[in-house]
Amino acid sequence: MPQTERIVEADNNAISNIFGQFDENIAKIEKEMSVRIVNRSEGIKIVGEEADCERAEKVVRALAEAASKGERISTQNVDYMINSSGRELEQVGAIYDDCICLTINGRPVKPKTLGQKKYVDMIRKNTITFGIGPAGTGKTYLAMAMAITAFKNNDVNRIIMTRPAIEAGEKLGFLPGDLQQKVDPYLRPLYDALFEIMGADAFAKNMERGLLEVAPLAYMRGRTLDNAFIVLDEAQNTTPEQMKMFLTRIGYGSKAVVTGDLTQIDLGEGRTSGLTDASRILKDVDDIGIITLTNKDVVRHPLVQKIINAYEKAENKKSAGGSGKRQR
């Protein structure tokens, strides 16, 4: 087949960023898209068959745009671009233009995928947002970033974070300490996000003043939460009754984000998840947004995405086998 060439213009800093350490990013694109990519004085040169070159050019242009927005290109960025359609790649600028806030170390917190961008926009638009998806899709972290931004902008007076204290194969009573020490391990991911974005000192001061609250879901019963940003994490482990109780706590001037992964339900066998129930019942209610993030939105180590895919395939195979047995 005849070879064709494409040139993507970029400055030296962007090229270095796109190529990555030891050219690992470019090596991945070359392997996945069957092209050859080299650094030339006029920019990044792509050589290969016409169709392959066209696809690779779109990916490299999207990476160049991300680099121009200050994004440090990682293998996660490259994987996402490779697996995105041409239409998705055209919207890259909107993703990396959206800086939610800065961490205590000055690092910008931004969505990294189109799904995450839609999730963040949905939180801005709606009073209640359900973020459903597998591990590593940034559901909790982005919700916390949005909560801290709303708090700093005085849109809300306090942040309330909660989780159901459900044991994932272990018994809560076996843990040492008083009740607060027993539930702290379940709330640790929320603390981690607060520390990274807000800083330990600001976290401690606001906790003392009662402006930050981290508590088990059971503590929400009987309360009305006005002028607050509330994050319910691990919501797949709520019962329908608990979910209804939580959602009816929302008061004036408040915003809530409910996050969960329906593939990791730790409720007893045969019990319905409150997250499953609520996403079905509330899907057509105004001012409530529901978004399902996918494997494409995973922003942890690339191996996490492979693990999720492998488990999904195994689950689908198991389900198909069970259906076949019933039919026989």
C-alpha cells in the first residue's frame, strides 16, 4: 500500500511533552495505529497508510491541543485519545479548559475525559447529581473538588461528606477503638481528597469550626441540610430506604452529589441497592442529573482499566452461561 505523510505543527516544549519519557507515548501511538512518527523541525511527522495516518494525525493534534492547555501528557491521555472517536477528539479543548480549582500544591484539578467533563457540568447545572461508574473514574475526587470550589466561592456555608458504613467482607465490630475510629477507615478516601485539595491546616480549622463534616450515613437521619454541599460516596451500598432518607435531607441553597459503582455492591445477597433504585425512579425528575461513567473515563494506572475490562468480560461470560442453562 502507498505511504502518505502528515505534519502536525507544534513547538519544542509541546513536542517533548507529547513524545513523553523515552518516547513512550509516541511508541504507543505507533504500535496501536500502525504508523511511524518522528520529530522534525517543522513539527511532528506521521508516516503510514492513508487511513492510519488520518487517525494518528487526529490523535496527535488532540494531544498537542491538550499540551497547549498546560496538560502534562501521560500514557492515560494517550490511551484515552486512541480509544476516542474523531468527534470526541474535536472536544478536547473544552475538557482541558475547565479548571475546577487548584490543589494546595498549585496543581490544577481538571476533568481528563469527555465523560468527566459532562459529569462536572452536570454538577454545576443540577441540585442533585448521580455519578455512577467503575473505580478510577474520578467520581469522588471531582465531586470533592466541586464542593471545595463552591465552599471557597461562598456558594455554600459548609461541606458534608458521608458514606454508608458497610463492611466489604469484614466486620466493623472487630476494628479497635471507639465509633469514630471504627468508621474512619470507611471515610478515608474523603479525607484524602480534602487534604490534597484544601491542605491539612485548612481542613483542621474548618473541621473545628463545624464547616466541614465527615460522618457515616446513619448520622444524617432527622436532619435538614441547608446551604451545604453534600457528597454521598459509595452509594451502591445504601438500601432504598437509606437513599430516600438521604435525598430528603436536602434543604434550601444546597447541592448534593451521589457517587457509586454498581459492580461493587457489598449489601447482602438479594438486597436491592439504593443507588440502582434511585437512578431508575428519579431518571426523569427535573434538576436531578444522572451520568454513567465508563471504562474510558478511568484515570488511574492503565492496568486498572485492563482489570475492569477483564472482570466485565468474565461477568458477561458468566451471565451468558447462566442464560443458556435456563433456556435449555
